[in-house]
Amino acid sequence: MYELKTEREFDGAHFLTDYQGKCENLHGHRWRVVVYIRQESLGTAGTEKDMVIDFGRFKRTVREEVDRFDHMFLVEEGSLMPKTLECLREEGFTLMMLPFRTTSENLARYFADRLIARGLPVSQVDVYETPMNCATYLVPAAIEEAAR
């Protein structure tokens, strides 16, 4: 079994709805996204001969997905009143509307799903909110494969 990983960071603000504590208020993080891809065998021909995947393609794909979030206000759909959203947009804020609560756990799964849809054999995604705290999403297919 072979595994590669790459990392990318983005700065973004968010708040957590229905949360009892400091994180219910608007705040920001330097989010760190670590993506692992896994494959049982190496490529046999062409550019990716003897590779899991070309690191250039791997890094570029992760960069494209993660960079979409850079310097965004991550907002759970339905968490703010329409007039609040309108005012934020009028003031020039760039919002990233998401169909889930903006936790590290949900972001890890979101990135895994997006990268898998783009053809990467993702096995795990870690999302750090701080240098010492992260959430991990393990792709179910990778868990089953490891158990065999």
C-alpha cells in the first residue's frame, strides 16, 4: 500500500450556530487542510509510472479546492437572516455559503468528497482549526480496504 499527503492552508471566518460558548461569535482561523491519498499499486506507464499520482497534479487539485475558501466568511445556509446576508454583501464581504454547520469535521468530509469527485483516491482528510486541534475524516472505502 502506498500513501501520499499534501497540505494547504486558508484563512477564513465563521461562527457556530446553536453553540454554547465563544465559537458562537464570529471569529477566524488559519485552517490547515491535510489530504492523504492511498493506492495499492503504483502506476505502470506514462508520466505516473512508479507513482501513486503525480505530485504536481495532486497539489494542484488540492490547492484549487482549498483556495476557494481563502479569506471567505464561511456561513451555514439558513444561519443568518436574509437582510443580514444582504447587508454583508453590500458591504463587500465575500461569503461562502455551505449546506452544513461550519465545523472542522464537516469541512474535512466536504474536502474529501470534492477531491474524490475530481478523481483523487482520498483516504483521509485532516482539518486543523488551530496548530494543535484537528478533525479527521476517514473515507469509508479506505477503512474497508485497510481492514482486508
